[in-house]
Amino acid sequence: MNVVLRESVDGLGKKGDVVEVADGYARNFLIPAGKAFKSSAGAERQAERMRRSRELRDAKELAEAQEMASRLVSTPIHIAARAGAEGKLFGSVTTADVVRAVAEQANIMLERKALSSEGIKELGSHMVTAKPHPEVEFPITVEVIATQ
């Protein structure tokens, strides 16, 4: 059965795609859950409009992510944390701390889940990888300094 996806479904397609699936999968899951509707001539035109709007939105998000990367790659982010005599932190600097510092210092809003880091546990310079868009990945330099 051909269906038009109303939203992205992992392993199947993105919003507006016309895909062929098993009849039972469409009748028992996709259509009742509101994730798809049966394909027809009118539905094909609607799917084309959905794809165009998705492509425009994706292009805008990609441009925003590239602009964000160009601003953050060259700017180190400074985070103050309490540390012991040997440079070990009391606790750690988490991705939430990095997001907050980026928002304050660079005026850029990132999502915590766009950052990959296990948590910084020492003073010094560290690299945190940001991936705000599937096609854009860049390093952020985080300088952890000691406070009293």
C-alpha cells in the first residue's frame, strides 16, 4: 500500500515522502497513529507541498547551523568552576553548563543534546563537539578556570 507520511518515521522516510509499506503496517500502525494517510492523486500534490516546505526549512536550519559554527569555532568559551590544588574540579562541567556559557558569552542558543562530552573534570582547555544539524559538526573550545 502506498502512503504519504505526515511526519518523519525512522527507517521509513521523512514528512511528505510517498512510501510503499505492507498493508497491515499501514492499517494497524501508521494510519491510526496519524503518522501517514493513504496515497491518492490529491494526496500526492499535498505530499509535494509538504516536501517543499520541509526542504525550505532544512535549508534555513543548515544556514543557521553553519553561521553558528563560524562564530563559535574561533571563540573560546570560559567557564569558572571550583577546583582543588591539583587542578581537579569539585564535580564536573556538564553539557548544560557549556550550553549556558555559550548563551551568555556568544548569545547563541544550543541544545544540550547537540553537544557530545562526558563532562569536564579538570582545569584547562578542552574541546567539546557540537552537532546542531546532521550536516554540520564543529569543535567548541572550552576554557575551564578556577574560582575561589
